[in-house]
Amino acid sequence: MDIDKGFSDRAEGEGEVRADSGSAGGEHGGSTTPQPRGAGSPIEFRLDDVSGVPTYLQLVQQVEHALRLGYLKPGDQLPKVRDVVASLAINPNTVLKAYRELETKGLAAGRPGQGTFVRATLSQITLPELATLRKSLLGWLGAAGAAGLDEDGMVALFTSALRDFHERRGGSHTRGGGAASGETEGVA
């Protein structure tokens, strides 16, 4: 998942959030379908058609990532179901399933006749700190690109370094108890 730039006025005017599905494992190269941002929602959903991740989970992951990065905050409205359906050409039940999952996790709540709104946050960092870290990461990505790494190589190196970082801190920190993103442990 990529969250590109930030929210209009919340992240120093850098642009909109583009929440792409995927994880550090690198579902890259698939086509993405953008959704125009509605007037009531600061998030733009994108689908990765080749990721293998179910569509409703891609939507859930994108909201969770935006919450973690502080791009979404309590009170923000998620895109209306009909707008997501129209722009991504997906079944309304898929969007409803994603929103129900967010409600089950306590992250969102539906308001009859109004839409679905963010209820809680997962943000671990303030926006000024986020901007500094993002700038540093962009510098690293530039150096990695100049060294000849393609996107998948960058993801592999980052994933390997992240795994090493967590192991040094006292334990593995991967989803589901296995290797990150389905990779074989010990292999970057």
C-alpha cells in the first residue's frame, strides 16, 4: 500500500492521500483503479488487481494505513458506498463488507442516511514527525534507485531490514506469526 503525499491541508499541502492496497511484501505491477475523492471524504481508494488480496480487505487495509499515518482522524467521512461502487466498478456488498469489518474493529461507525465515519485512530505519530520521516525515506528511496534497485528490490531490502530491526528489539514482528509477506524466513 502506498499512501502518497498526504491530505490537502493536513500534510503541509502536499496533495491527496492515495491509498493503494498491498503490504511490504510487494504486490507490484498490478493495475490500479483510482477513485475520485468525494467532497466528504479525504481518502481515495485504489485496487491492485493482481495482489491476490480480496477487494474488501484492500479497502480495510487502506483505511487502517491512513489511520496509522494520521491521514484520517475521528470524524472524517469514508467515501459513500455508491461513490466507491461507481468509481471502482465493484459490488456494493464488497464495500459494505469492508465498512462492516472496520465497524467490527471499532474504527468506523455508520450513520443512517449520512455515511460511514472514522470513529478511532491508529495514529502513532504526529504529522510534523511523519513529514520528517517521509522526507528521509524518500531520500533513501532515491539512493536505492540510483544504486539500481527496482521497486521489488527496494521492498525486499526494506522488509529484510525491518525484520532485522524487530528481531534486535526482542522478537519477530510479522503478521500471522510467519515470515513477512509470505517470504521464506531469512531470505530478503
